[in-house]
Amino acid sequence: MTYRWTLNQETFLFNDLKTLLAKATPERSSDSLAGISAVSERERVAAQYALADIPLNHFLNELVIPYESDEVTRLIIDSHDHASFAPIAHLTVGEFRDWLLSYEVTSEVLENIRNGITPEMVAAVSKLMRIQDLISVASKCRVITSFRSTIGLPGRFSTRLQPNHPTDDLKGILASILDGLMLGSGDAVIGINPASDNPTNILCLLNMLDELRMRFEIPTQSCILTHITTTLQLMENNAPIDLVFQSIAGSEKANAAFGVSLSLIKEAHAAVNSLNRGTVGHNTMYFETGQGSALSSNAHHGVDAQTMEARAYAVARQFKPLLVNSVVGFIGPEYLFNGKQIIRAGLEDHFCGKLLGLPMGCDVCYTNHADADQNDVDVLLTLLGVAGCNFIMGVPGADDIMLNYQSTSFHDALYIRALLGLRPAPEFEAWLIKMKLWDSSKNRLNDPGHILLTNGLSGFHGGLLNE
């Protein structure tokens, strides 16, 4: 179907829905690289006007990637809940934006429609939104998940403690973990990106994390961000697996580039659920996504990066994950060129994921060759905190020495908690209080200078570091 819009006597034509979506997208380097972005601001505005007039139900009929050739498209269409869609089925994209922003649309209303909206619908409406719109609507979306800690409750803000090491040295990793724990980090997960995917190496990391967790009765979950096939192999050998991790994308071809399929993820999901290691809940998957991943594997089918990112959320939603986060600036400036593009993309991802019912976090990050710095991180971090983001990363000094990129530090999470009056996950907060790390009356850390000597962590710390 061809779409057209006349702007000041100049008529713009868009050959199909995916072209219209791409042309309506705020500027970003990924779509320019793919050759699908608007060639001028006039064309972008015309595309946004045309997009605003499209009925939401049209997205169920014109598919951006064919049903017959893509299992993600089939998942989106086959899992669509028509009853949940009914309250908004009569709206256009522009009317949907106005409806989302209205006072009458509450968290409960958004929860009731989440299974009736498709990724393409939420991507489309996000393209018509300003920054404040993305924040306003996302702040109304509440998604709560649990395993040993409960993530996403009102008034709470969590962190993934990310103690990566360039050689997977256990002593170095443990030192970073203890640093993070003493600064109140780790209630979402203690998650390590391994330098090596060797199963023996992964098992050593898993055993170390599990020993630390059990010795100090830490109410959190651990995860080694290894490939899903390695995790399956380790589960078969009774490794202590809490969560299954996998990077995912928005098309079958892009997921194949990651070495996964929906059936493989389903197999791993069933396997980890059978271990029954959770205590307060049973959300067992951890997914990471990022705008540009489909383009980087030439698997985007001419669809813009942000719509492809939203389609990845359909994959995640199917498996009821504990955690999902966009590594928004990680792929590099070829995909998100500067701080402005990274900030916009991070808020889009959070908005789209939350609206689709996902427990969204964000790795607020950038690579060292991007036109961005820690001031941009501060801006996006603060905006995500206001928008109700479930969790961020906690990296020692905000500098990941294994992945060689810049993210958020343990102190950044303390800043957001103090600024907005937010607390860690309740189970983890109780543990912090028990370990004399947290002052509940003031909602802040105790002085960490004496903690190793008073709460027993020094025994484990010294024992391992002296081996």
C-alpha cells in the first residue's frame, strides 16, 4: 500500500508501511547507514503526519516482514489478543498517542491492553512522541517480576552488579562483587559477561557466585551471560543455574545470527524452570537487546532499527523474563552516533518494552569512539529514573574493563535512589540492613569504611583472595 502526504504543496510518497515507519523515525545513524532514513526534515515530518492517520488495526494486515518467511512475525500475529485490543481497535496511531497521554489511562488500563498491542504499533506511536511523552507514558507502566528478589515494585530501583574481568580472574571478579554489594548494588542480578565461553570456565564462575550467595544468604540471583547452548549443556550437568541469558533480536534471520531460534529458547526456558531455584517467584530468563543488532547482521529486511528493536520485545514477552535490558549505546556510533541519539533511543526502548509488558532496564552506555560522554549518561540515567525504569547496570567506576565501554557505576544507582527517594528490592534491602550496609531510617548506605570488619564479608574476601 502506498502512503502520501502533502506538506506546503509538496507531496511525499511512501511505498509501504515499513518505508513509512523508517521515514518517520527521528534521526539516527543506523537508518542512514541502511539507506532507509528520511532525506530531509520535511520528509520526516510528512511521514509522521501520514503515520498518525493510520488505524492501529492496519498493523495486523500489512506486515513489515512477511508472515510466511519469519517466525518472529508469526509469533506476533499468532499471539495477538483481540479481546485486549478491542478498547483501542478504533484508534489511529495519532489518536493512540493522545489516549496514552490522557489522565484517564492508568497503570491498570495499560496492563489490560498490553497483550493486544503489537511491537509495530508501539514503535509507530513512539515516533510521534517527544521525550516528555515517552517518559510520561512509561512512568504509568508497572511490570513486576521476581525470583529471589522482587523487581519493579513502586518506589524501588534495582541494579545488575556487573563485575566483568578481562581474564575471568576469580579474585578480580570477587573484589568487584564485594565493592558492589557494599554500595548496595546487585538486587536485580549479579551478572558476569565471561571473557571465555568455555564451559569449564563458566562452571567455575557459577560455583563461585553460588558459594558467595549461599554463604551470606544474599537474596538475589546470579547469571553468567554465556550463550544459551552453553547454559543448556551446564544445566544437563547440574550446574547452579538461576537465570538463562540470551541476546535476542527482531527477526528470525537476526536471531539465527545470534545462534538461536524460538524453539531453542523455549527448550532452555523449560529446562531452567524445572530446576525450581526461585524463592519468591519463577521468572527465569534474562534477555538483552539493542537498536542496530539486526542491521549489523544484515537481517533487518529494510525495517528501521527502532521497529526491529520493538519486535525483539515480542520474543522476550513470550518467555516471561525476570529482566530485559537494552544495551542502548553499546553497538557503536555507526548505529547511534551521539549522545542525543543514544538518549532518545534509550527512552524509546524503555517506553516500548514497558508498554508491551516487559520488565525493562537499560545499560546506559556508550563506546569510546562515540560522540558521547558521562554527561550524556547522567541525562539518560536521570530521565529513565523518572520514567520508572526497573534497573540499570552497576559497573566498577562505570568503566567495563573487559568489554571496553562506558556504563553506569554503583554510585550512579545511589544517586538515582537518593534523588527520587527510591529503594532497592525489598528482600535485598532487608539483607543490606541485616549486614549493616543500609540505614533504613534515612534510605541510604551506612559509612562503608568499616563494613568489611563488622559484617563478616571479610572472611570470604580474604579466604579467596589469599588462595
